[in-house]
Amino acid sequence: MNKMKLFSALAASAFAFSTFVSGAAAEGLMSGNTDAGIIFEEDNNTVVIPNEPEHPDTEHPDVVWPDGERPDPGKPGEELPTDPDYPNVITPGPKAGLWLAERPKEFDFGTNQISAADIFGGAAIKVYPQVGTSAFKQAVSVYDGRLNADDWHVTAQLGAFDSGKLVGSTITVKALTNASLTNEYNAGSTAFGSGVVSNVFTISQGSAATLFQATGKAKGTNAVVFGEFADVEIHIPREQLATGAHNAEVTWTLSATPGA
């Protein structure tokens, strides 16, 4: 009897424990959790062509495709084939990237006649306008498809001439138009930089000047459009004039930092 009483007590205890566990299990059957997640990556695989600078919410119409067919947009930074009359270099880039999309092909100031009167007399600075015409305008444009970063600015600097002459020369661009406001994604916000005074941009040797800069979420194509070809001028100190060909490069630099 003593053993039976002991067995009965143990059985009751086991039953109570079993009831407690069953209750917890039943509660687990009534609710639970499911993990959910999604991953986003910047689209640096899709290559896009910048929109046309004068109309930055319009697809670029001036790329010339072989056989009239439009192939893939090309490789980032690779110059695209254009109509010979089109005055700018067009480069594609990654859809989620920041890149210099367009810049003038050249500044051609032509062939000019000079004499001693030009070197030793008259104005201290001689001015020669760019020659040529085009149905399109020269421009500099930036494409910004980044997700968060908004700062960028573009500078230009004139290099030394290969002749060793024309030291101290500058190039000015008049009648600039800030064509950056675009509805491609969002109303952009850009402003001329410190290199632009009274709507004239001056490009000098030895120091870079800021043409324009982002002041907000300037996404998509942002552009500064130049005036007529003759609105681009070279200013040369008269004592630097010399016969022969003189060639130099203007370097355009896009930086992902605030402008000045």
C-alpha cells in the first residue's frame, strides 16, 4: 500500500506536467512569425545616354547609329558616334552613377592675320572669336543618377599651348543658359559657379574655374548651354602673338563635392 500510494502521487504529478506542455504547444499553433526581406543595389549595370542639353527632359536625338539602328548604348565613358555637325562629345554612363555626359568637341578660333601693329600697338589684349556654325549649340552636361549624394560641380582649365606661346591667354564663353531644370526624374537645382560673372564664363591657364554646380537634388541630365559659336572668344596678350599653329586643351573636371 505504501508503494501504491507513492506510485499514485507520481502519476498525478506527471499528468499535471503533461497538461502544462500541451497548453504551450496549443498556443504556438495559434500564432507565429515569418521573416520578410528585400535587397536593393545601385544600378551600375544599365548604361544610359544623357538627354539632349538644350532640352534635358528629351531623349538625345543626335547620336548617329550605323544602318539607322540603335544598338546598346555603349560602354560608360566611351564616346558615341555623332553627326559631324553636332558640336559636342556625348558619353554614356551607369544609370545610378555620376558622370560628365557632354562637352564641346573643340574651340576653333580660325586663321588670323597679324602684323607688328598687333604686337606693338593697340589694345593690350587681342580678342578672337570662335569660327564655324552648327544647328546645335555647344554645351557641358552632367548626369546624376545616384541614390543619395547630391553634391557635384564642374570646373574647366586651359592648358599650356604646344608652341610655348600665348602664355596668359584666357577663353571666355558668353550668353550661357542654365538648362538644368528637368522633369526626367525630379525638378533639379543647379547654379552657375564662381567662374561665371555676369553670364560670362572665363577659362584660364594655371587655375580651374567652376562652371556650374548642384545645389539640390539635381538628378538626371543637367546642362549649361553656350551661346552662338562667336560667343566663345580667346583673349591673348599682344606680346604673346606669334605666327604658326598654337594648340592647347581645355580640361573639364566633374567632382562629387560642393562647388564654389
